[in-house]
Amino acid sequence: MEAYIGLGSNMGERISYLREAVRALEAVPDTELTCVSDVYETEPVGYADQDSFLNMVVVVRTRLSPASLHGHMKQIEERLGRVRTIRNGPRTIDLDLLLMDDVALDTPELTVPHPRMWERAFVLIPLADVVRNQSQLLATTHEHLDRLDGKEGVTRWSNFNWRDESERSAN
């Protein structure tokens, strides 16, 4: 199955947290990282009294169930110091399972597709980077993006050379 994961960080060395999360996702059993978006700096949504975020989306190919992949994602957040005190508040790292093939799931622990992804420019803009070969998903992403306000709060921050990062961490 192919899964799309949103990543965000707005505490400390934000790019370092993103790099560490990508490395940790690469190490998840039965999972292969296949694509990453550029990194975008975004204004906070919801709780506004916090620093700007760096956001990106990665694509993985996995044999794991949505619940199992989600469990690994929560463990990565915990290892990287994620503390949940304020809803939509500051965080070292946030990993959200956005989409997973045609899976539709709604449990107390996990909802796929992510219930608010179509309302968030900070998700849709990097998602558009990684769905270029999937015309229907790209069209749907752009349809939702065209209807959204607040896109000016999302600016490209840098590219993310994950293959180079991965090769360096292996040495």
C-alpha cells in the first residue's frame, strides 16, 4: 500500500526534527520511503500564539496495516520529544497519516483519510509536490486548494534531499 504522511515541526531546530522523523520512517519495518515534498514554512493554524511551522509530506510504500503504521508514527513522535499539552499547540514533531491507498477508516485512534487535510493549505501544498504522477489525486488536491483561503501563509522554505540525507546517516 502507498501512504501519505504529513510532517510538521515548530519547536527548536525544526529542520532537524523533520530529518530525524524521515530517517525514522525509513527504518519502519516493511516500509520504504519513496518520495518527499519540499519543505514549507507555514503560519500556525488554530492556536496562533506559537512559532511558524516547517511542514512537508512524504510517501511510503508499506505492507503494514494503517493501525500498525500509525503506531510506528506515534512512537517516532514520542522518541523525538512530542508532548501533547495544547490542542494544535507547539510541537517538536507531528506525524499525520493523511491517505493510504483507498482505505477509509474511522476509529477512536485513527481516521483515514485525515479528517481535516482538505481544509489545510499547509498539507495540500506539499501534498501536490508528491502526487504529480497520480492525476486524479493531484486534481482533487488542486480543487480543494483552489477553494482555500490562507495559501499566502505557506511559503516554500527549501527542498529536502532525503536520498542524500539517508546516505549520510548510513555512513
